[in-house]
Amino acid sequence: MAEGVRKRGKTWSYYFDTAKINGERNKIEKGGFKTQKEALDARAAAIAEYNNSGRTFSPKEISVSDYLDYWLENAIKKNIDHGYSYNTYREYESKIRLHLKPAFGIYKLSSFQYAPDKIQEWIDDMKLKGFSKSMIKNTLTCLQGALNYAILPLKYIQSNPCIPVKVGKMPIDVDAKAHAEYICPKEVFDRILKRFPESSYFHPSLIVPYHAGTRIGETFAIDLKEDVDFEKHELHIRGQLVKIEKTWFIKPPKYDSYRTIKMGKTLEKVLKSTLHQQNINRMKYGGKYLKTYLLPDNSITQVCSDVAVAYKEFTPLCVKDNGTFVSPDSFKYCARVIHHELGNVLFHAHCLRHTHGTILAEGGVNPKTVMERLGHKNIETTLQTYTFNTEVMQQFAVDVFEKSLQA
């Protein structure tokens, strides 16, 4: 009989000794294998895993491809809601699958740390293929983050080959820049509201980001009964809607940016009207009205109101007349109408948030106040991303300078 295996009844088992604890021998044993060969193969794999401190691979031999899978699973996926969002995980998974594995997957991680030239060649090739600067930078950032994790805490490698790599200058994509920095003028926004009036279930999803600067996921995660305080004129941002597979979940807001936003009369009027209309529709549809509930895992489900449910009820900002939940995915229809029917191809959901922040900046609101209202993680984001150097700001600078000359 081969060493380390034995037959027990009709099946085979393997066993091997492990390190002593308190001077006593320890043994790992596992059975249930149909043949001696299966038991021997499983024993060899188990010993290799044991010798690698529980890893199923050797750090010296692991490929970049397998390491990226390991990092994505253990550093990112296992930390969703604890530093990373599901959307971040999906973005990293896509970049790894589509770009990083095809380019670097075959190399050993241990030797890849000495290959900044290969990464630089890849960057230059991506530029020649016409990828945007932001896409290239974000993919490089993904790779750099993965390799930083291989240095600490894992200590698989000693240096990060991404550090000396430069993306360099690239032509500005004028159309992409115009789309990203689009500010919705008041007259254009009024046209949009005319197309989606108060009777439309999309109306509040347009009003809220324009008047409060919320992200689209935050907008659709508002609970009209829990998150709106009409007495204090406050809107509480407590979460964002995130789609995982085909299910919507309420997750913490981006950067854990829980915040309280003061409401103006216009926003408050729309929210009161929305809640009032939902109450009317509840009575109109009776037991057929769809109520929305949060399950223990914070996923969203809907049940007819004539069915008793022992879960926390959620009152969404946007629902159809019969209570059917309206998600951020549904907002894509609203955007398509604005693009094609109203002829505004620059419009996108985030532009209303851009517009809100820029209106505040043009009005001289303190950047820290804008930062807190928008829920940014730092003041640099507020200054660089949302308070664009508009014509109004330029004129304001001239006016300030001219007044100083007259003093």
C-alpha cells in the first residue's frame, strides 16, 4: 500500500503529519475517495497547500493572471461595503478580464515586478489603439493597487513596476470633455420638466439632483417617510441603490457620505406632492398596490398591499401609479427621451449634480459647504470636478479686481 493512504471499507483516505502543538503530534486526514490514486493526488495537493500556509499556490510560482484573480476575490470582493463598493468590484473585474490578463497574465508575478518596460509598452500601445486617457489611467491604477497588495501585506514581491510608468500627454477628446462637464442651463431644465411634468414618475428624480446635488443611486434610494424631514426642511442621505446581478440593494452611500441636506421650498413642495400622490394611489389600487420592502440583507422586494409582510416598509421616491418600483435603470429611458426627442445629446444623470454644484460655486457659496452638500471625500474633488471655470466665475473675478482698483 502506498505511503499516506489507506482503505477504509469501500473508500480510500489520505493522512499526513503536521507541526506539533504543545509537543504533541497532529495529523490531517480526509476520506471518501473512490480509488487509491484519487486519495494520493488529493494528499499531494493538501500537503502542498499546508506547506504554503494554507495557500493553494506557491507565491514564487503564481502567474499574474492567477494573482489578479486572488486579489480581486480576497482584497476587493470580500471587502464590498467595507472599503469597496460592488460597482468598484465590477469595474476592476472588467479591467482585469479585458485588458490586464491578456497583456500580462502569462508572466510569473515574481519576475513581473522587474518589468516596468512591459507595462510602459502596454500603455503606449493602448494610446495608439485610441483608448481614452481616463480609461488607461484607471486600468493602470487597478494594476498598481493589486501589486501594492502583493507587496504589503502579502510580501510576495518587493517592488511595484507600475510606479515609474507614465501615461504622458494625450489629445483631449473634446466631445467627451463637453459631455463630462455639461451644465444644464435653467431654460433647458425647464424644457425637460415640461416633458416630464409633476404627473410623471420621473419628475422627482430630476428635481432632487438639480436641487440637492445627489448622485443617481442616492436619489432613487430616498425613503420619502424616513429620509425627508418636512418640519426641519432637511433631506437625509443614508444610502444608495446598487444593482447586484438582477437584485437592487440599499448600500452605504459612496465614500460613506451620509449627510443632511437643507431643502428649499421648491424641492420640499415636490416631495410633499409626490408623497401625497402615492397615498392617493394606495387608496385607488387598494390591495393590488405594490408595497416596497427591505429584506434583512437590504435587498428590495415588492408585495401586493393585501399580503402581510414582516419586513421594514420602504417608501421609494419614484414609483408608478400602482406602486411598481422605478430604479436608476429606468432613468435611462428618461435620458433617451431628452437626447432624441428634446435634442440634448449632452444630458446625463450626473449632469444635474454637476449643475447644482456649479450654481452654488457661481453664487459664491463656500467650497467646504458645497463639499459637504455634495458628499465629496475631500475639498479637491469639489474644486476640480464640480466647480468648473465658467464664464460667470470669470466675470466675477474681473468684477472683484475692478472693485479693488476703485477702493
